[in-house]
Amino acid sequence: MDKEISAIDTAFLLKNNTNTTILDVREESELSICRIECALHIPMAEVPDRYEKLPRDAPLIVFCHHGIRSHKVVEYLKARGFENAINLTGGIHAWANEVDAEMPRY
């Protein structure tokens, strides 16, 4: 079973572990609505061409809108040896509800 992490636990990790990478796999059009400023952005369709540059030695938290696409990306990464890949449960929607109440929702 894939690892999952809550939005609150992700925020804690980002604040306290400078090695954590958060990867946004949403489309560019979604970024114009809302974003997590420190996130690395690689749209899901581009992950197969760009995954080798992702860190393998620190937490890699992947998110999308609700967590479906990011779950697939985590599975893809795990199949390629990324034991550090973790899905953000509920995606940026959960982040807006649990961490950043000012964030626009869609």
C-alpha cells in the first residue's frame, strides 16, 4: 500500500524539514487558481520525462486537486525506486480546508 500524508502533517514537514520536496502534478490552468508557493510543478503528463531529477533521499510529497492523479504518480515513482514518494491525501483541496483557509478553492 502506498504511503499517504495529511495536509496538516505535510505543512508540519515543510516547516520543520528543509529537505522535504512537495510536487504539484496539476495542470498549468489549475495553478492560476491556487498554488502552494514552495511546490515544484511538473504536470502529471510530464512526470515520465522529468522524474529522474526528483530527489530520492528526502520526503517527496506529491499532490493534485483531490489526490487521485497524485496517487497514480506516486505508484509510478515507487515502481521506479522512489521509496520516498508520498501522496498528499485530499490534495490541494485538503490543504485549503485544513492548512490555508485563505486559499481559493475550485
